[in-house]
Amino acid sequence: MAGQFLFPAEASAEAADRAGASGTSDPCSGPTIAMYGVASLTAAIVGMTVLGDKAYVVARGQNPPVLGEIDLPSKTLTRAVRLNRGEGGWATTVSGGHVYAGTYPFPDIYRFDPATGQVALIGTIGPSGGFVWCLTTAPDGTVYAGTSPRGEVWEYKPTTGTLRNLGVAFAGQQYVRAIAADDRFVYAGTLPSGYVVAYDRTTGAKTNITPTPYGGAAAIIARDGRVIAALTKYLVDMAPDGSDAKVIATPAAERLLDAMTMTADGTLYCVGRPTGTVYRRDGDTLVPVAAPTPGDEHRALVPLDATTLLGAAGSGRLWWLNLESKQSEIVELIDAGLSGPDPVQSMAYESRGVVHVGGHFSITTHRTTTRGTRTSRRTSVAGEPKQLQVVGSRLYAAMYPSTELLELDPDRGRVRSLGFIDHDQQRPTDMAHVRDQDLLLVASAPGVGLLKGALTSLDRRRRKITVYKDVITDQSVMSLALDDRRGHRIAYLAGDTWGGGSVPPTRPSATIAAFDLTRREVLWEVTPIEGYASLQHVAVSDGVLYGVYKRLAGAWFAMDLASRTVLTTGRLPSYGELSVHDGHVFASIFGGSVYRLGPDLAEAQFMLGGLGDGWYNPPQLAWERYSPHAWGVAGRDLARLRLDPRCPAPGQARRPLPDAHVLEGLLAN
């Protein structure tokens, strides 16, 4: 699909020339951090509701979140207000002429008064790192919320201003992901298993009404004496006590139903993922209607009148669909003025100043110059590019949550799908290119409630995908590193016993597995440090494997591959990603710091700090091939960093580290 050109941007004045351009041979001259403007712009949204002739959307990735007011007749942004804190708000509802929004990674509930433009904090309903996933309004105006990680339902009565915790929906379920209410009950849909639990709104007593768990809940409707739940691959229509259940399988092309609504005449419409197709329920069949934004995730569906549906796509698009003509109209919120700096998902350096940056639903290609300027081109993609890899003139992306593998031609803004990993995988975690075999390797973690990750091989020449699921038994594959010794075709895989989360681990410690790329089998498996549950990233340099843990956060080690003996251990202030450049091993970590781990260091050497928290995923370094410079972010700006071990570390203040619970909450998003 065609990309969107952005205007040229001037870099910071300190980046007027790159290191060495000042006419001196001193390798430590020139700026340590050269800034090149916003790395990625976003107007992605996670919540939408409608009040009168206005739609209200909540942005994601902008800190603090933005609540945008869209005038529906004119299809324009008329107002934008900031909430107090957080990264976004999945949950929205309307009650008594007010708009309510629930946020993350601080599970706050806010009330917005359109008449005065004022925002009020109602309360915080969970621990730091939590989410308010869903909000609904009962017929009497009472507002209900579903949360994670404690899987609770909360009640707010606008008439009295009181909050009440109705408790955990179902033991072992960490997410209340969907919610609906009628006169008597509030219905909570859970993840990872799809239980529907009915709470008596008066007594608080709760009953599991699900005939059987069909998979994680995505949406619930309670209307006309029926409860309809979208549970992964099924639509379950039942009485309020769970009896008289009718189960409808979703179309084969869909993994789940993102959003549902019902028109005044009782017709149910829903939208599927990953295709973005809108379906109409006709008896026990879901009939395709149209796909206004193909491949997009959806946050809400709202009937505006008898013939018009309003849809909110996660990429930052609103669409109007005429149900009779099947024609649609789309508004890009990034063009409407709702955009802001995006926390960065991934980064890859190509050559000659070309840097690719992954953001929410986009990949931005920056072309920088030695004069400190840049031009940028934004290409839309369906989802979050968790990993980027440059091979020749092509850019490859591994996408969340679809697990789609994409090939991009950045010069033309063209995107081609190479297929999906599937196999219960959801989150690509690392990517590497095996040059002599021309293979792309992708590490991945499974979905919520599952333990078995995978290693995926993409043969670029044959366009063939091969998936090795559960390659490290009952662990996600969080990272992979290629052996740098001559004649060794081995990929070293790093495990995480927590898998996709929300399920008890079966193994006590994260392990490293050696995977033979010729025989396609695991040669050996070793535990570097007993009792540590989650490795985050690994790298290999000169026959030594370096690793950093997420649990215990920041613990690192160096292990001799020939003897499988741990040579060194230490502790960083936080965790992130490792990289090898010019014989040195670097760690870029949350909190905005870079350290050197090797070779032959007894403790980590501080290299650079003060970079802020501009990363959504663990921070990466995108190295220039023949230079001591890497690309990253400073705040949310693209930055060129000098990381030369010969140069003394600059004296930037080290910023306070982010809350570990907040980091885990963001990574579960």
C-alpha cells in the first residue's frame, strides 16, 4: 500500500554535523547524542464511544493520553483534551451526558463533561501496571469496569459518586476483557479462558453462566433477555442464566471477533480479525457485508441510524458504512490532527543514513543527512511491527498480534505479505538473518494463557515458512543469537517460563537451547542461572554468549559456549536488548541507559544515559556498520548515539527507572 509522505524536519542544532565532520581526528569530538525530530507519529486509538452527534476516541501511545472529540456530521476533530497520566485508554462509555474513559498502565477512570470541557479523575481501581479493559453502562446509568491483572469488576454510581469492587470474576483469570449490563446483572467476559460470569448488581453474588469456555472474551452484548458473547472463534448466544445456548462458529478466515453491536431492529453486526470484515448475523450464519479498513483491528462498532454503522479502527481511522450500498467513507485521525509522538516498537538501520522505525500500525523510513536534516515516509501496516530486519534492499517486519511476516520496499512504500506464523503464537520477540542460507529466523511467544513459544524459519528464496513450536519445552522463545564461530550453524534460543502470561509455569528456570540450523533440532539445553524465570535477550561474541534477564530484571551473564560455563554475572538497573558491534557487547535498557558488558569485563561499564523512556518494547540499538554510532531514541525523537568505548562516558543524569509493574503491563498489551 502507498505510504504517506511527511514534511522534512530539521534536526536539533547540536546535530549540524556528524562526528568527524568538524575537521578533527579526535574520535570523541562531535555530539554524543544527535537529535533528528520525532521518530514515529501516531494517531492510533484504543477506545471509542458516541454521545449525540459526537464520537469520543482515546489515543494510545501518547503520554498522557488524548481524548479526542469528533464531530460526526462534519467528520472533523473539534476538541482534544489530555487525561492526567498513562499511555492510552481501551475502555469508554457514556452515562448521564458524560464520557467515561478507563486507562493504562495506571488503571484510572476519568469523567469528561462535554459541556464544560473538564476532566475529573473518578478513581484508580488496581495496581500500577494494570489496565481498565472495558466499561459499560447499565440502564439506570451505573457504570461498570473490567480490569487486569486481578480480573476484577468494579461499579461506579454517578448518583452517589461511590466506587465498589465486586471482586474477581473467575479464579485464575487475570483479565476481564469484555463487559455488559442489564437491569439485574453485569456480565464479565474473561481471558485467557472465555468464561462469562454474571454478577447480581444488588447482592454482588456471581455465577459462571458459560456452557463451556470457548476461548478468551472480546465483546459482550446484553439485550432483549439474551447475552451474546464473542469468545475467540465462537459467538455464544444464551439466556442470562446460561441456558438455551446457541453457538455460532466464526468464518474460517477470522481468529476472533473484535467488536459487536446491535441495531434498533435487533440485527447483530460484528467485525473480524485479522481481515477487518464486517459481518451481519443471519440466523446461525455470519454473512460478510464489507471491509472498510481491511486488515485492521477494531475497537468499537456503533449504529448511527437504520442504515449507517460507525467503526473505529485501531490504526487511527473512523469509517462510516452504508449498510444498503456497502459503500464506506474513512477519516484518518492522523490527518485530522490527533497525532502525536509514538513510543517506538522497533528500529533497523539500512545504510547511508536510512533508518526504519516501527510504530503503532506504521513503519516510518527516515533519510538523514550529515547536515542534520531528515525526510520521512510513513507506511501503514496492520498491527505493531515488533521486529525489523534489513536484507539487501528489502525491509522485513514481524507483526503483533497477527504474527504476519511482511516484506517492504521502502523506496516505493509497497508492502507484501509472506504469510503468518500462527501455531498459537502472538508476539514476535526477535529476528535474525542467516546469510549463507538466506533464512530469516523469528523468535516468538504464544498468546495469553499458553506456554509454548516457537522458532520460525522463513526461506527468502522459496518464500517458505517453517514453524518449530515448543522448541524450548513450555517456554516462550524471547531471543535468538547466531553462533559467530567459523563452521557453526547454530542459533542459541533464550526462553521464558512465563510463556504468554496468565498461566502457571511448569519449569523453574529459563534456559538456553542450541538449535542446529542444518539438522533442525535442539543439540543441548542449559540453565545459566537457577531460579531466574525469564530471559529477555541474548547475543554472541567470539564464542561467548551474553544474556540479560527480565525476571530477575537486569541480571546478566557471560557464558563460554565451548564449555557451557558461566564466566561472569552481574546486575543492570533494568532490562532491555543486547547487541554486538566491532567486538563489543552493549546493553540498551529501560530507563534510557546504555552499558557495555564485554569482552572481558567483570562488571558492566556505563556508556550513556539520559535517553528517557521512548521505547514501547525493550530498547534496541540499530548500528551503523563501520562506525561507533548507533541509532535509537532520546525521548521520542530519533537519535544518533556515539557509543565509542575509547570515549569517556558523558555526565548526563541517570533518570529514575520505570516501575517494573508498568513495564510488565505494557509488554502484555
